[in-house]
Amino acid sequence: MMAQNELVVAGIDVAKDKVDACIRSLSLRCMFASTEDGRREFKSWLHRHKVGKVVMEASGGYERAWAKASRAAKVEVRIVDPKRVRDFARSAARRAKNDPIDADTIAWFAEVFNEASGQPYDATREKLHQMVNGRQTLQDMQIQLQNQGEHKLPKAVRRQHSRILTTMRLAMDKLDVEISDLIEATPHFAELAKIIESVPGLARTSAAVIIATMPELGHVDGKIAAALLGVAPYDDDSGRRRGERHIKSGRRRTRNALYMPCVGAVTQHNPVLKAYYERLLAKGKLKMVALTACMRKLICILNVMIARRQEWDPNRYVVS
């Protein structure tokens, strides 16, 4: 029996054309079509069973409409990393897999790891996130075409690649303007951008990525901020063995987007990070290890700056 004041949690498995929903505490399962009528039925189902939290995996964007419907029903929404759910299922020896089972597993995961959803939902931040993702996708495609251009290709192919690259550059320029306009039109985004861009080596593109994908900055400690970005080293020890430390998980696309700005900061633009980077190299650290350490320092510094609403001060943020 469920306790009277216990929060009712629903897990939903999102597919392109439907969702499967499960409330394990009530032994309920239901399926809804991915249509407006289906989402209306879903909201009624949530109300009928007094659901307080809906948990779903990130599903390439298909989850957005269902998250919106849940919020419209005044229900808390939590979107989780699919890898965590898969690891949880494996640890529970749950090998069978289909959509109803997946919904049950998500609900079970949410009950075991009853974490708060974190930052409140921000529709403007979601829009910025989608725009930043769109720009990153164009940039990935641009790099792929440029890499192909390093090999000998027929003239007709090179000509078409050149046209596509020109179109991509124009599209990215337009997106940059729209992203910047959205940040300037949103007071708390504009304030964050001013703080982030005060760091030598970080410009508007980096600020947009951080604002869109790292809303926790300023609200967590440095270790959590580093783990979220995926630059926190994890131990690999057993008994007397001391293994190498490795970074794991984190927000890969955010980390990738900040990689080149960080390289520029530690090699040219930011004297504080550059001195730290050179000290690490002098101690025998590999370049990639030293660069990762600099990214970790940078995200921790940004975390403090945003929490204190302070701009960059090289005397305040000396790193050792």
C-alpha cells in the first residue's frame, strides 16, 4: 500500500508515435497516441491518478511535447539520461526490453533515485538550448565536410561542398545573431553573458552554450559543476592498486563546444589559465590532462563568479 502523502510517480517511455506510461505504486499501465488527443487523455490520466511527478528519458526531442503536456497539468517533470536508466536496468538483471517494460523501469528508477528535478522549467532557456543545439549541429556538419575536403575529390563534388559550406556559414551567422538577440532580450541571460564574457578567451558563442546547457552554475559546488561538464577525475583504485584517474560521463556536447575556447584561453588569451597550464606541463602532465584540468578550473571559477554575480578579476581568481 502506498502511504497517504507519498508522491505518485509515473514513468513514461517516449516513442515517435506513442508513449507507454506506468505508475508502479498503483500497478497501472497505459498507452497514449502521440497526438493532441493522446496528450489530452494523458493529462486527464495524470489528474485522475493524482500523479505528482512524471519521469521520462531524453529521446532526441520527442519528449518535449510530453514534458509540456505534463507541466500544463501542473505536474513536476524530470528528464533523465537514458544511460543511467539502462545501467540501472542491467544492475537489476532486467534483460527483457519492450516499451511497457521500459516505462516500468523508468518509474522504478525514479522511485529509487528520488532526486529533485533541479532548476525550474524555463521556456526561454529551452528555446535558447534548441538554438544552440541547432548551431552545434551545423558546425558538426561543417567540420565533416571540411574533413572530406582534405582528400582528393572530383571537381563536381568539391564545387557542391563549397556551396553547402557557404550556405552553412551564412546559416550559422544568422543563428548567432538570433541567439545574441534572445540573450540580450532576456535580462537574466544578459547578466550571465556579461559575467561569462568577462573571462578572457570566452565570447558570446561560449556564453550561449553555458547559459543554455549549464543552468546549475551558481547553485552547486565546484565538484558538482565539474562532474556535470564531465571534467571531474574519478578514482580507479582496488586494494593496493592505484589506477589512472579518468573523466567520465558529463555533458559531452557542452564539453566539446568549450574545448577550442579553452585551448585559446590557456595558450593565448587568459594569463591566469595559461600560467596554470604551463605549470602542469612543467610537472610532466600530458597536454590533454593539463587542458582537462584547466577546463575543470575554468568551470569552477565560472561557478563562483555566477554565484557571486562578479565579473572576472585576475587577482581574485589566481589558480594553483
